[in-house]
Amino acid sequence: MAGTTDLVSMLPEGHTVGSIRSKRASIYVFTGGNEDAALLTVNGFSLLLDGGDQQQIPYWNLIRNYDKVSAILATRMSPQSLTGLSTIFARKLQQECYPYFGAFIGNLPPKNVLSSENDVTQMIKMIYDGLQAAGIKANEAFTSTKIEPITLYEVRYYILYFLYCYHCGF
């Protein structure tokens, strides 16, 4: 992980902050390395899918100007897909900046199980620290017998987006 000054200069703050409201859904795909990242936006809602595998985050110049990313969905817990997310949380821990995050969905292992000191463990701990500092609870993507919705986005009396996690047993 890069040092404090490196992250602040590598991921600078946005100059103006707001949101993109479009009636049509847009998806931005950021390719690079072994893992990609995507940003889905529609009508003020934004979903960051994975984080990519680079510390120099290709989508930072776009999301740093968002006031809030409604949800982050981490599809797998591998070093390639966690590098970008852990770098963002490390940056936000060093100096408060936009965007804020609404919900986090991903199958993070319990924090008390993380005993080894490898790269993946450090990245997961950084994500946990960032979520705790932001006051966000990590939602698991696998389901139990009781299916409950995760609120991703809400505009009172107008829009409400839920996510239901289903698992098809094979």
C-alpha cells in the first residue's frame, strides 16, 4: 500500500461535487490488469462493481466528483479485485474526501478470523477499517433462509431501490 502523501497525491480530491441524474441507465467499464471495475448509474443511483486490481484507480477521476456512491458490490475476495477498493478506503482514512458510500455488499470473512499477515488480509482489514470509519455495515451477498432486502438508494416518496440476494444451490 502506498504511503500517506502518495495516496493523497495519487488520488486527489474533486474540485466540484454532485451527482449525475440520467433517466437512462449508463454503465462505465474500466478495464485494466487482471480485474475490471464498472460503475452503473441511473437516476441518481450509482453502483460500483468491484474495484479493479490497480492502486492507480482508473475511475477515480469520475467518482471523486460524486457526492455519494450508493452501493459497492464486491463479487469476490481476491487480491486482484480488492486492490482498488482497499486503496480507496485507505485514501479516505488518511484524509476525508468524496465520495461517500451508501452500502457495501460482499462476502468479507469475519474480522476475527483474519490472522495471517498476507496481502489479502491487509486489504480486507483496510476495507473493514474504512467501513467502520464511514459507519457502514458490510452486507453479505449470500443468503440465509430469511430473505431481507438491502436498501441501496432512497429518495423519499419517489424512488426506492432494494437488493435481494438469492443463491441457487447446485
